[in-house]
Amino acid sequence: MNTRVSTLLGLAMLTVGLGAEPKSGAPMQTPHTFSKTVQQKLSIGYLLYLPEDYEKKAGEKFPLLMFLHGAGERGDKLDAVTRHGPPKLIKAGKHMPFIVVSPQCPTGSRWDNAVLLALLDELGATLRVDSKRVYLTGLSMGGYGTWSLGIEHCERFAAIAPICGGGEFIKVYVASTAKGPALQSLGIWAFHGAKDTVVLPGESERMVEALKKMGHKDTRLHMYPDASHDSWTATYDNPKLYEWFLEHRRQ
């Protein structure tokens, strides 16, 4: 384990355990850095949120939700990650029943599956994560990342929710061939705006159609008839999304 990462996580856990949250009871996301050598040494920052009863329930494992932001939030200023999605809701005061990890993609880069998996491994080794209840979601570039990571490594997730993203048929085909049972049991709920001109609705439709051709039955696509590229605000504001996540458990 990277010593710096371990220390940061330990300090964060201690801080939360000592009741360092604001007196108002508002939820807190703590900044961290994760370093991993994957062909080259990469370092990414991420925000970490622990459920409010994490410390009280010392013997309990918790579901984990990974959120992948869009291209506009790349860089090295972690606060940019809170512009949308679960980090935005937590910053606004919403408590969630998940451990929420929100990594930040470096400037000029795209989501790297190997780095994201390594981060999940790190968190699984240092936090009380229920490995059967790991969920993935993301928007725009993060929607593409969600399709890529979620399909290619379907055995790692119970459910995924890609928003205004897209992917490759070949990854669906390969996963169906090599990891058929894991892919078939993966919950998939995709979202897109029918008037999206940045990422065309056909991107989501093709992925859903590919999955159905491979016999996947738990695939849903919600198309917002009047939404353009921002189909994520309504999606993440909907409590039913989080209820749907928690209905899924990896066998």
C-alpha cells in the first residue's frame, strides 16, 4: 500500500471518528491522493465520503458508490468534482447510505480502468466496503468511463448507471463471452437526453441494444424527451436511482 495514501486515509478516518464534522451535522467529503504505477506512475486526487453512521456501526460493511465526472471537471482542483452528481449533493448537505468515492481525472486525460480498479482495491483494503454492493456511475466523459469499466470488469460491480455516455460493442461481446454470468447479473440503468447534441442519444441506445442482443435482461434506458446534454441533474436528484442501486447485490 502507498504509505502516503495509507496515512491520509488513516487520518481521515480518525478525524471523522473524533466528530470533526461541522456542528450543523452537514456531511463531509475529505480530499485524498492516490498514486499507482500503471505503465507509468500516475497520481490522482479523490474525494471520500463516509456515511454518517460509519463509525457507530464498527462491525458493519457499507456499500460503495464510485462517481466519475465529465471532461469539464478534469484537473487538480478537487472542488471542481463537486459541480455535479453525488459530490454536489453531499456538499449541499445530503447524507447518503454509501461510501462515496469521487476521483478526479487529470487534465488532458480520460478515465483509466487500471487506475480506477487499483483505487477500488485500495479502498476495499482500508475501509469496510461490502464487496457485493459496489456501484458505479458517471456523466458524459464519466458516462463513457462507466460503460467501459462497468462492462469490462462487470464482476466487480453490482450495478452501474451511465449518464449521457457511450461505449464499444466489442467490450459487450468480449464480456458476454468471457464473463457471461457476471455480465448477465449486472444491473444497468442508462440515462440520456433526447435533445443531446454533445453526446448523441444513439450512443446510449447502441450500448443497450448490444446488451440485449447478448441476452442481458436487466438493462434499462431512460430517455428524457426534453433534455439536452444535462441529463444528470434530474437523474442524480431522483431518490429512486439510489434505491435502485441498493436493490442490487453481486452474488
